[in-house]
Amino acid sequence: MNPSRPLPRLAFASGRLAPSTREIAEEVPVAFTYRGSTQAVMMASPADLEDFAYGFTLNEGIVTQPEDILSVRAEETGGGIDLQIELAGDHQAALTARRRAMAGPVGCGLCGIESIEQALLPARKVEAALTLSPHEIAEATASLAAHQPLFAATRAVHAAGFYRPGGGLALVREDVGRHNALDKLCGAMARAGIDGASGAIVLTSRVSVEMVQKTAMAGAGILIAISAPTALAIRMADAAGITLVALARDKDFEIFTHTARVAAQTAPERDADVA
């Protein structure tokens, strides 16, 4: 199943209507099924599904390490995709405790939570020592656009990337849902054996509390976003020990928590490329 398709439309430009086509992002129900029991259904882009399965399973606390996921099989069914996830050992108790039924809006990060207490559980404490310069923060956000082919085609999806100083963006994942994009990124990091403490997570979306919780599960000490955070996300990042950098556009940004991870000095500007 392709993540986008060309569809007909009428475009009004230069004072007239003309028929043409536009590349449109697909959005399908993706079910997470363990031992024959569906635990969640998310509306998502049908791409990077194995990463999605790993990231969701780890971020939901169903397992604590990627080695506990033995296999992932994607089956197209009834207009959607069923991810059949096989786990090692006896994780049924954890599944029962975290039972959800999340057939809700795109990337809804807390659909199906049964109590206010569950929604406000503290995030995992992060102890990452990595620091970034202002120049590196600007580089992380500026380079993200070049790694978003689905957005370039459709203008309808979010992205989450993992940036390491000196190495640039190691991974980027896209999805119609911002939570899904981050789950896919976390899954790709886990499968590749990448330590979240070695870099920063970069988002094209606003920062809600669930995005902070997922960043903490990945072990990343720095979260950079192009858009603004919510007040609860700031409180959660502060409690989790995460440096929250938001409204990062061009060379400007705002730091809301744990400012010591951003170096005071600005790195020298790079020379312009010679044509």
C-alpha cells in the first residue's frame, strides 16, 4: 500500500480553473495485534510499519527492549493494515494492564486512556549529558526538510528526526499523525541500536505531553520542535530532565527547560558553498 496517490482536482490559479492532479497522502487504520488480540487501532500512513510496530510497542511499555519483539507481519485487511506482532516470553499481563481501543482521530496519543491518572503518569527520567550549540540546533531543523519526501509530495504529513552533532540527521520518519511519526522514529532507532542519549529528537509539529513522554522513553535529553509546546509539555519535560527547545525557525529558538544543555557560545558560521 503506497503512502500517497495522485488524485484529480480543479485548481484555481491565474484567474482560471483548470483540471489537474495532486499527490495526496493516504490515511489508513493500522491495528496492533498481539497473540490474536488487537490492542490499538491508529489512523496512520502505510509506510515504515515495522518501525511503527517496534516504536508503539516500546513506547507503550508493552515490552522494555527491542529483543522482546520476535517478529512483525503486516497484513492488508478490510481497507486497513493489521500488524501481527509476536512477543517473547509472557507479556500478556502488561497487555491487559495497558489495554486500549484507540480507533480515533489521526495520531491521537492518549485515546482510550481510562483515567486522568494514567494520562498524567510521569515520564521516564532522562540523564543524557549531550549538549548542542545554537548552530547545531539550527542545522538540525534546517536539514529536516531535505529528508521529507512524502511532505514534499503531499504537504500533509509530519516528520520526526534524530540528529547527532557531527553526523547530522541519522533517521527521519514521516506520518499523517505526529505521534505516529515519533513512534516510527523511536522504532527505527531501537531496531538500529541507536542510543537516544547520543543525539536530539527533532519535530515538525507542536510539542504536546505525549511527545515529551515518547522522547523520554527513547532516552533523548534534547527535544527540538519547529512549533510551540503546551504548558503541560513544558512541565513534563522539566520533570523528566529533558531540554525542550521550541519555535526553532532559521537561527532563532526558545529554550523552556534544562537550558544547560545548550552551549552559550555560538559556533562560527560555515563558509558558503562555492558554485
